Amino acid sequence: MAMKRMVLEIGMGTDIRGRDPTKAAVRALRDALWHNSLTITNALGVDIDSMRVDITIGVPHPEQVDRAQVLAVLPHGTGTVTVVEGGLEIPNESGTNATILAHAAAIVRLDVA
């Protein structure tokens, strides 16, 4: 058998006032995952915890993202986290703070024939 792409989930998350890329990234992945129920594993007779999820996060200051916190969002299976430059950083009027916007893409793969 081979790992095959079954699902693409996308989401968006923000940190309104904290300028925290990890918080925005976690919220983006939650947004992607929490709007779905993956019943495909039952339909295929595959254990839900056998799925592999490849996560890509686009966010300003990608080097500041705690990948372990993002990965901890996954309710099932195992995963990888890649963080790239993206999203938005929107400064407030005085320039003393900013809103961080992150985007998440989660590709779910299952080992199927």
C-alpha cells in the first residue's frame, strides 16, 4: 500500500494584539481541522490514528513559531509542520503593536491500496 492524499483542509488564525506567530498558527490549524469530521477512515476500514497530516503554516516571522505547539493540535495520527513566510502583519495606528494573521494547510494522507 501507499500513502495517498485524501483531504486538504485550510484555515486562518489571528493574534489580534499579542504579535504572537505561534498563537496565530495554532488558531489557523484549529480553524482548518475543527470544521471537518473525517469519516473517510471508517469508510475505508482504516484506523484513524494511522493518518499522516502534513501541515504548512504561512505566517510572518516563521522562525518564531513553536512547531510542537502547532503539532499538538492534531487530534489523531501523526504529522509534520513546515512554516513558511506568509500571512499578514497589520500594525496598529501608533505602530506599537500589530495583528498577526496566519494561514494553515493540512494535507491528510492515508495508507490505502
